Amino acid sequence: MARKSRPTFKKRQKEIARQQKARDKMTRRMAKKEDGELPSLPPGEEDPDIAGIQPGPQPLPEEWNYVPRPLPSRAPEKEAGNDRSADQRKGDDPSHKGSHSP
């Protein structure tokens, strides 16, 4: 009949070290939490970091309020008498096959 093997001494030492490390980590976290608390403001004072902020969307800064200039108009095509588009003309002309220039 098979017996359960006992944990080795080295394995037990590793487990104790792991538990001690976890306790040390918890102690450091608690100390950091206690030291990191922000001081409370006296009643009636506002936090300077959030002073003047209203709930909801905030207004844009002044430098962002600009009116874009209109884009320049395109020059009329050279062939004003021909009412077909450039794509239609390109399909009719075999010299334009595979070319992107007019």
C-alpha cells in the first residue's frame, strides 16, 4: 500500500518564507495607505485642483475657438464644351488604359 510522502524540510522552509513575504507585503501596503491619506480641507473650502469645474462637458479653451478659412475653389476643366466626366472619357480612349494622368 502506498503512503503519502511527507513534505521535505526545504519545501516547508519555502512555504514559511512565502507566508512571511506575504505578511511583509501586507504590512507595507497598510503603512502606505495610512501615510498616503490626503489631508481634509476645512469646511467651506474648495479643492484648488477642481475649483470652478462644473458637472458635464467643459467649455473649450479660447485658443481652440477658431473659424476655419474656406478652401480655395477648384479651377474649371479645360474642356468646358464636353459634358462627359473624366472617367467616362478615360473609358473611351484606349491610350488611357491603366494610366492615371489625363
